[in-house]
Amino acid sequence: MKLWIVNMKCGGCARGVTATIHDIDSNAKIDIDLVAKVVSIETIASVEQMTAALVKAGFPAQVQ
């Protein structure tokens, strides 16, 4: 899945997003494009689980 996270602006944000994703699926493979604000995730979790967790962490995400 690919998610666009508009308020992901720095390395600290990227680390927070990564930690949140790994809290849901510790085996998730994550690729972050900080400039484009896009996170590509290979996971067994659903889009709904990921977006809900990211919203709770302060990183609202939209599916791309």
C-alpha cells in the first residue's frame, strides 16, 4: 500500500511513522520518500488498521 502523509516533514516524523507501522506489524517493509511525503508499506495489516494507527499517532494518511 502507498500512503500520503502531508504533515511528515522531517526525519523525526519519518521515524515516528515507521515506529507506528511497526507497532501494527513488526515485519512490515517500509520505504519512505520524505520529499514526496509518501510511505510504501508491504504488510499483512489492512489499510484501515494502518491509517487509524497513523491518525492516532498524529500522522493522518491518505491512500495513494
